[in-house]
Amino acid sequence: MDLINVAVVDDSALVRQVISELLDNKYGIKVSFKAPNPIIAERYMDKEWPDVIILDIEMPEKDGLTFLKEIMEKRPTPVIICSGVTEKNARVTIEALSSGAFSIITKPKVGMKDFFLESEQLLADEVRAAYNSNRAILKKKTPAVEPVSRLIEKRYTADVVLSAPVKKVDVSGLDRIVVIGASSGGTQAIEAVLSELPKNCPGIAIVQHMPEKFTKAFADRLNSICNIEVKEAEQDDQIIEGRAIIAMGGKHMSLKKSGNSYKVSILDGPLVSRHRPSVDVLFRSAAKYGGSNILGIILTGMGDDGAAGLLEMKQAGCYTVAQDKESSLVYGMPRVAFERGAALNVVSLGVVPDTIMKFVYAGDEGF
């Protein structure tokens, strides 16, 4: 099997060194070159173009965002953004994702070497996922976000945050709402869905795998371009018509009944299915407190977060949908959900907005 050629472009000598030591000639990966800035990287790339690029955002001479846009115009290539967690970096990184970047690796201000050492396997998985992504989608500048987080010894299920549903709920009189889960490729997929929805669309709760600070920048950007209101989740936010709520990075989000509709709860707890926020937590709460009044949608993403929760939703009487392979940048989460029998329907991304509106206004028989 051919090695995956990876380029590391970062002005930090420590980052370049550590990533190279972790990946080079391991996991089927070869670090083809390391460069302190895009100018030097371009000289290497004139001779050999890498399969995947790990790219810093803030660099001298030419910043990472400018370099990314040039790459996507010249030869679309999976680019993993390596970014510090600051509000400024969050805004720029969201723009990078909108410009075609594949995903984010967040790096701490201190303890950087230990962080990368602990995240070695997940970093390698990220590179392989980028390499194996749907290039046809990438060329359309459909980005992804799959933050690399610290390794954990045990893989937790939603049980550590929320107990499983035990009986079907009476949903008569309750508003119809939508819950969406996504990961790699989800930022652009969610944008594609929300930007097509009218102001009278149902309330929506969304979990997109994304680090702290980045979710607010993501929600703010969507709010500026969509007809509906989009906001980062706050405790007890009401899920109402014409509003989409994005789960806060670093916190789980669940539903709870409130009168004829629902509010969101912001929850602490360990990583579930290796993520916080976890799609499984949101979907389980939908299964626990809803039924045929809730539509669950699982979009593009690496791994299997959300598959178990979507199956619980289906068993509770919810309507469940998975994105198809052809329109997914990474056909992981929807594939697992489909294989487990969790999805009642499989649809292309372009059909999702119509599916949402049909669910609300066509009634049970029409849907």
C-alpha cells in the first residue's frame, strides 16, 4: 500500500518536530516535508504535491488562510488546520473551513508536546480520514471539522450523561422539532441545509463536533447568512420556530420538555463516543422525551457517534434520516447508522431542507 504523503506547514519548530516524530513512517504515513511558512512550502510543492497538508493559521510572510485559498484554487487537497484556541483564531478557522479546509486540530498554549503525544492515534486517524475523503465533494469546497481530542482509556456511551428511554412518550400537542448530528464535512453540510430553510421552519437542535470557542464563531457566521436565527446554545434556550441552536463546544446538549415544546440543557460529563458534545446524547434525549414529533437527521462524519442514539429515536417512534454516501464528505456516521437499521430513510444532502419542511407540514401520512 502506498504511503500517505503529509506536509506540515507551521512556524513553530516544536509543532513541526513533534508531528513529524509521531507520524513519519508509521500508520501508513510519510511526512514528505516540513516548512515554517507557506513560501517555503510552495518550493517543496513545486517538486512534489502532498496528499494531505497540516497547516497553521497564523504565520509570517503569508498566513495560512491565504495559502489555503490558493491551494483550493490550484489543486484542491485535504488540509487539516492546526489552530490555537482563541476567539480570533476561531473566526479565521471558520472562514478556513468555509474555504475548503478538511478539519481542525486545536493546539494548547502550553503542554503542546504532551498534547500531541496523547493524541497520536487520533491525529493519524484524522490524516487517514482526510486522505480517504470524497474528493468530488472536496473540490466543491465542502469542508469538515473533526477536532482531535485527548485519548481516553475507556469509550463511554450516553449512559454516563443520560439514562436510556424506558417508555414511549405521549407527544400530543407538542411542537414538531428537528435534531441534527454531524462531524467531518458537517460545517458546510449544515450551512447548506440551514441556508435553504424559511423563517417558518421548525425549531432545530444541532450537535456538530467542534472545539470550544469555535461553535460560537460557527453559529454567528450561519446567523449572518441564513433566513433563520442561528445561535450557540445557552442553558434553557427554547427550541422555537425559525431558530437553530448549535451545541456549545466542550459541553453536551440534551432536550427537555417545556410546555408544548422543548428547551435545551447544557451538561458536563465525560466524552461520549469520544466526543463532547456528543450526537448520541442529543439523540438519546430526543428518544427519551419525544416520539413522532421529532425528526432525527445524521449527516456526514467520521466514526459512529449518533448511530446508537438514532436507533433509540427510531425505536421511540421518531422519524430518522441518514445522509447518503454520494453527498457525504466522510461516509462514516451515516453508514454506521444505516447498517444498524437506525435510519428510516437515506437521502442526499440537497433533499434534507425539503425533508424537514415536509415533516412539519405534510403530516404523518405525507411524510
